[in-house]
Amino acid sequence: MPTITINGKACEFTGGQSILQVANEHDVEIPQYCYHDGLSVAASCRICLAEVWAPNPRNDNKLEAIPKLLPTCQTPAGDGQVVSTQSPKSLANQKSVMELLLINHPLDCPVCDQAGECGLQDYSYQYGRSVSRFEEEKIKQPKKDLGPNILLYSDRCIMCSRCVRFTREVSGTAELMIEGRGANEQIDVFPGQALDNPIAGNVVDLCPVGALLEKDFLFAKRVWDLTDTPSIDGLTSSGDNIWVCHADNVVHRIRPRTNPDINKWWITDEVRASFQRVHAEERMTGPRRREHGVQIDTDFRRATIEAVDGLVRAASGGSLAVLVSPMLSCEEAYALAKVAIRMDSETVFGVGPVPVDGVDQTFPEGAENGFVLRAEKAPNARGVRRVLDALASGLVHDFDVWLTKAADAKGVIVTGNYPSEWAPGALVDLCRNDSCFAVSLDTIEGPLNDVCDVVMPGSTWVEKAGSFENVNGVLQSFEQAIRPFDGTRPEGQTAMAMTATIHGELEGIFNSAGVRSEMAAAVPVLSMFETDVRSPGGSSFVEADMAMVEF
């Protein structure tokens, strides 16, 4: 393969790559602002300029210096080239570029939300001058409200144009433009338009400085106080890879996690805001049981015993029906199905309602390999169906069919975990029936939970670990970010507690990695949970589950 030497390191590359791409691929640091793998090359920030020596075929391939510094983001890599961003000429350029960028930049790092993850801060220290020579008054640019979710602090902008290119090349909506010239250049929206497309929030992640900011995160938390946990989109069927950023058991933001095969570098605004349901006021905060026709507060142990006793009696006098939500993980579906079959081998299973909002939307419109906003608003309908079919073949139905077959059941387990009230009236009527013992595992208060005999609050996906299967059949695991809220626990833990109650054993701790191993060993058709589940990396699942789950 052809080889190029960058800052003393020999790097192999394939044809068509730029010098900067080769450097990034081989972990050779070259400063960069305007370049991004998902956008066109602008070569406008000029800090990636380097000195290049290339073989001259007319002179025995001896290396000859190219007279001018070249932008490494735009210059194709060539076999035998030698590149240096550490030569005196390159270093002088870096200092000059940083000095230019900082001339009108405000000194508000202490109050800027980008402080701690700001490319301008880092490069000022690494490549800039130790003192400023600028003595004139800085040009003050206005703060702008670009849309419902995004603010622009124009005086912090370094005109890398990433945001403008994103709206033209990725979202295809072209709301942003560059207005003015020279020191008075500004990013702005076109008259009469707002930055309000479904993936607009990605411009905040693209901005290398603190110019574009999320309103929801504004002044909320310092980034060095946040812990980033790798996770998967828990709202839609896309399986987008995300970082859950949290501190003090509170989720403060969600950012995209790069995965070229799934979501590339982007996420939708609805996924970005999905953490808000984790802290919703409607969250259930404690188990309840029915006594003398009235629901009363109880503890999980008593609720579990009541649920098991009622369901066992129902199974002995009739049949059970279990509705497994597509919002739950594959491991939780397995644990719930396993305990239900233990009580009634002929349990009728159903996959909960799968919300659909409109149609899939591709960005840019019509692109063959573009980023897709999924209309299906459930992360694991296929994974739940896969697990249930493996354990109870022929007894698994879609929601409407299950509702009909469950009408004669004497015991029902219903799981929800949807982001808002979801239960149709027919399901509420089924659980209200005096001849049916109903157990609900849900996260949001609603009419369904008011009529059940036992109610046990569940946990959202950021409060547990597990795996989802996305719309393309890709199985991906996610880690637990925060502890379950007081008065709630993961549905998998509830299923484990019910199993322990049936067997008269002590309740253990539900561990998703261990359950996946059990699934693969006990059910041959589920062997892919041992081999095909894509891991997000980081700490082991055993450590994550054991350390974070508290009951």
C-alpha cells in the first residue's frame, strides 16, 4: 500500500484520502476546525496547513518542498510524501491563525457552556501565543435566537461554516447562511426562516466553539461534571448510538455517538430530547396493591408476593395473558416470558402497541444512504418478538389479536414504559374486569394503572442495561447511565423477584449480560445474543449492573 509520513510517523493509506484523513485514521494530531467527515471540505479555517515534501519523478524521486503551506484537509495524500505540522513554517501559521481567531473572541470562557470541550480553548493552549498583541476594542456581535431549540452567540463564532454546510448538505433545508464580509461576517438564518428542521440540533454538536448552544442545556451543568455513558436510542426503531450525559443521577443532555453503519454522526431532535421523560412529573414513584377494592401504597416485596399469588391462582383456574412492551429490552422480555411460562405453559403473549408517527424521512431528501428519521416510535419491537417467538412459538400475537385472545384470561401482566399515556380503552376495560387479576409494570401514571390489582413502577432505558434490535435487525447493547429513581425498578428485576418468590428463593440482582448468556445457552435459536450483540464498549456489563442497580 502507498505510504505517507506525517510528523515522523509512516502511515499507509488508500487512494483518494486527504492528508488530514490519513492523519486522523492513524491518530496523528493535526489541528482542525472546519473539517468534518460528514461534510464537504471548506478549507476555510487554515489551521491545518502543513509543510509538504513530495517526490519529484523528474529528479530521481528526490523529495522537494512544495513552496506554499498546503491545507491538509483538501490535499490528496501521495505515496512517499513527507508532511510536517511541526516545522517552523507550520508553527508560525498556527500561531497566526489562532491570533486571528481570538482577536474579536470574547473572554467569557468562565460562563460559556462549551468550556471544557472547546476546540478554541485547547488549540489556544497548544498552538497559540502565550500573550495577546491585540490592543484595539473587540467587535461585539449580537446574540441570536435561531429557532425553538438553538441560540447563536455570534461573537464566539470562528466562521468554520460547519453549521451552514450541515443545513445544506445533510438536512437539505438550508436555513443558515453567512452574512457580511471580513471581521463583520456572521452566521444567520434567511429572512422569514427559523432553524427548525427535525435534525437541527446536530449543529450544536458540530460547532467547535461555544457559538451554537442548546437552550435546554444552557447554564445547566459544567461539562467536566458530566459522565458520558454509551447508550442506544430508547425512543425510536432507529437504534441510533448516543451518549447519555449525566451527573448526580440526573440526565442533562443526549449527544450522538458516531456509528457509520447506523446513524453516522447524527441524531434527531426528538431523540436528543428523549431524556426529558426520564424526569417527567408523571413518573410513577411507588408500588401499589388493591385492598378491599381500593389501591393502597405498598413496598416491592409485598407487591411481588401479591402479584405472584394472584397470577398463580388465575393460572390454576384459567389462563394467563402477558403483554410485553416494545419499549423493553430483549433481556427483560426473556425474563418476563420465562416467569409467565413457569406459571402457565400456555400463556398467551402479545407485543405491545407499536406507535407510528407519519412515514420515514430521509435527510437529505431522496438520498440513497442518507440519515433516516424513523416513523416507528419503539426501540425494540423486533427484539421482543424474536425472544417471545423463541420461547412460545405460536402463542405470540400482535396487540390487536392479543387483546381479543386475552379477553378470557384470568390473569394479565401488562408492561408499558412508553413516554406518555398509551393504553387504549379496550385494554383498560380488560384490566378493570373483576374476573381478571391484572398486574401492571409501567412508568407513567394513567387510567390503566388505576384499575390494576398490583402496580409496580418500572425504569426507563437510561436506568438499566440491556439490548435493542433496530428496524434493520441489528442487535445492540446499551449500558446503564443512572440509578433507578426511588420507588421504581427495572422490569427485569421485577421479573427476577417474581421468579424467586415462586421458587421460595432470595431475590438476586438482574444482570443483562448474564441473561444474554443464559438466553444463548438455554434457547439455541437465541444464540445470536452471545455472538451478534454489538457492545458499546466501556466497563463490563457485570460491573455496570452490579454497581449501579440499587433496590
